[in-house]
Amino acid sequence: MARKRKIGKVVKVNAPTARIRVDRMHRHPLYDKAYQVSRNILAHIPAELTLNIGDFVEIEENRPISKRKAWVVLKVAEAAKETEL
């Protein structure tokens, strides 16, 4: 069976773990209104990757690494854009 892949935004980075926010659109069954649903996923960061907050990354489902972590970051899809204050 193929492993699931998702694209999400990096919200928080700690040593070997990142919190990724994955957004998807959902449609209400009765009123047919579309609304956004987001989910935070903990993902393992391989040693060769460096992530920054705001990066869009591709993650893949993996065997459980810890109690809440069962995803691995594959690559950075889009680097974060720096904003001027």
C-alpha cells in the first residue's frame, strides 16, 4: 500500500521534530458551504534538511517514531518568504 503524502506549512521547529500545519477544504453536507480545516502533524526532520518557520514542506507517512510522530519530512517544497517589518 502506498504511503500518504501531504504538503503543509512549518509552524514550529525543535531539534529532530517539526510541527506541520496541513490545511484542507471541507464542504458542509447540508449548507454546501466550503470551509478550511487544519491539522497539526508532528514530523521527523532528517539530518540533511534544515527547516525554517514558514517553509512549505512535503511530508510522508512512516512507521511510528514516537507516541505522536509517524511522519517524515521529505523535502522543502517552497522556502519561506522573508517579510519586512
